[in-house]
Amino acid sequence: MIEEVEVVHEPHIINSLDDAVKLLQLALNDELDHYNLRVADLEKFSMHLVGNKFHQTITPSVMKGFIDLQNAIYRSYAQIKYNESSILRLSKQEKDELELEIKVIDGSSGFGFDPQDLFEKLITLLADKLTSKHVFILVLSTILLYGGYKSYNDYLTTQKDIRLAEISLEKDVSSKQERLATVALLSDKSADETKEVLARAAAVAPQVNTIKEEAKNASHSLIKSAQAADTIDFNNGEIQLTGDAAKELTKSSPSKWVDVRIDGTYFVVNVDSSHSAKRKIRIRNTETQQEVLAILQNDTLDQRNLDIIQNAEWGYTHVFLKVRAKELNGIYKEAEILEARQIN
């Protein structure tokens, strides 16, 4: 009898964000025979602030910017691991492993962290899932979206276009030209290849859009947190802008509600049948304990499904529900139950 020998593949190694782009392209083209991954060397993230408030100190607003970045990373990881962008899904160990270590850098006021360490821990936590093309694509997309200045450049370029259009439509012309000039001074650095490959990735794995939204909101918060500075410098000059430009660019929030599916096992907390055509069902996820108010349209479910939900409420038993909702920062609205299944 011939014993089968398990083939151990050497991991694909990322030494730069360009390597991540190339690997993602290969994965999307089905040109990889395995999905082992290792981050060997990535440039450290740094942000230097110059101004009266910034002399080897950190202000509450800047602290909030890094906290928002941390929470965005948590939610992005939850999206990959649990297919749900909710921090409530994470264990204490997962949060501890993914916790950023923000270090003070020499200078007027500089802060930085090591994305290599972050992504190594991310890959370790996802080791049991990092065997499929789908998860591989999500991990590489996350590295590109949080791994360096390119994500901040993408955000700033988009916000620049939005604010230039908004300012040009304002009726008060007294400060319009000066504000237009402030925003227009921000230089564009093309990252078309990265944007293109992320768009392809999102077409294959729609969760990339959710992770991209989290990263964009984190960029918005971090740049807004630094608007009191005279100048802001990311990654030793890769991106430079004034505090006035940061203030203008962050006046338009990038946040928006995203369509998501939150299918799972739920307890039916209560059923409000006061409106027979649109029942309001309060449900609680059995794993996260998060409660959501969902609508049950009579014309979307047959009587069998209605009976399953009603019996789950009366019998204090759980039920599997397919639920569509809108999500923003772990909060759900406009949830709608699409289907109910009894759990044996």
C-alpha cells in the first residue's frame, strides 16, 4: 500500500504592497496552486504632525482617529472570519492579537505602527480558513487597504474631487476661491493598478466592498483627527497636506450604509403583529447576542415560514433566518426577514 504524502507548499511571500497587488492579480486569474501566505517585510506606517498642539504629545482627537482605525480593522477581520462586520463577534483573544501598538516617533509629534506585525497575526488567526481562493482574496485586499499610504491617497483623491465639486456650487463666493485653492494644492498620486485589482476582487468577493468602506471611514477619521496641525505627513513624505486641506477634505463624510446579509441562528424575542401587513420581529443572534429589529412582509413569506417564527417565539427555541439589512459601523437598520428554517 502506497501512503499518500501531504505536499507542503512554500508560502507566497509579501515584501511590499506591490507584491500584494501581483499576488491578488494571480489569484483572480486562477494562476495559483495554493494559498499559503506570509508577510515578510512591509514599510512601517507613520504620521507626523507639526503645529502648536503637537510637541511629542497626542491630542484626544488624534487618539480617537487611531481608535476608529483599530475598530475598522476589527470589523474587517470579522467580515473575513464570520462574514459579518460586527466587533461583537470577536473574542478577547482575537481583539488582543489584532490590537495596534501605536508608537511615538521622534519629531514634533509622530506616531506609527508596524503593519507587518498586524498582518502576520491576521493570517495566523485565519489559518484554518486561508485555504480557499475566496479568503485569500479577502486577506490580500485587507493588506492593500490598510497596509500603507496608498489607501490614504485613494481616500484623499476621491475626497478632493468631491469637495472641489461641492465648493464650486456654493453661493458664498467670498472664501470660495481660497478654499478651492487649498484643496486643489493636494497632489494626486496615481494608484490606478491597485484600484483596478481591488475592483476585480470585489466582483469576485463582494465582502471586499465592505472592508474597503471600513478602511475609507478609518482614513477619514484619522485625517480629520489631525486637522489642527499646520502640516500632516504620512510615511515620510509619501503624502503631505496642510491642516486646512484636511479640514476641507473631511467636511464630506464618506460613511454610508451598506447592503449586507446577516443570515444566522436567532432567538425570536417578540413579534409585533399590530400591523398585519408588516410584522415587526425583534430577533437576537445566538452567537453575538446582538438584537435587530426586522420587518416581516406578509407577501414575502408563506404561512409555513410564519408558523416557524411564531413557534420559535412561543417555544423559546432558536430558528435559522435569512436576513437582509443595511449596516454601518456594526449597526443594522431596515432589516427584513427573507426566509425561516426550523432547526432540528
